[in-house]
Amino acid sequence: MTGSEAVALGLQHHGAGRLNEADALYRQALAQDPASIDALHFLGVIALQRGAPSLAVELISQALSHNAANAPAHNNLGLALAAQGRTAKR
């Protein structure tokens, strides 16, 4: 299975709430391509869902360092930062 296939299958599991299965597939994709933007991003989303916003910020930030134009990743980074109590000051 290619990394992109692992991410696609991971998304199916993720969408169905099977976080352990999705996590394993995203990690499989990362093993093949350590700079996999989608795998890093979605592992970050899982970290946030599991109550680990610091890890989520780290993973999603890594994804954005490879592609800063990923709008969904920016949104999820904002959610992770908010979960840490880090919100924009006006």
C-alpha cells in the first residue's frame, strides 16, 4: 500500500470514529514519507481529539511547514491553539 493509499484508508477509518486504525495508517504513510503533509495533519487532528493539543500543534505545524497553503490545517491548528488557551489578542 502506498502512503497516499494509507492516508485515504485512514480517512475512512477516521471519519467512522476508528481513531486507532486511522492513527496506524497515518503512521504507515509517514514511515514511507516522513514529510507527508496529510499524515502529519490528520495525526494532529487525532491528537486533538484525544485531548493532546500540544502534540496536535506540533504535528499540524510540521504539516504546515511543508505546505503553508493548507487551509484546513490552519483551521485545525487554530482549534488546537484554542484548546491550549492560546487565542489571538485584539
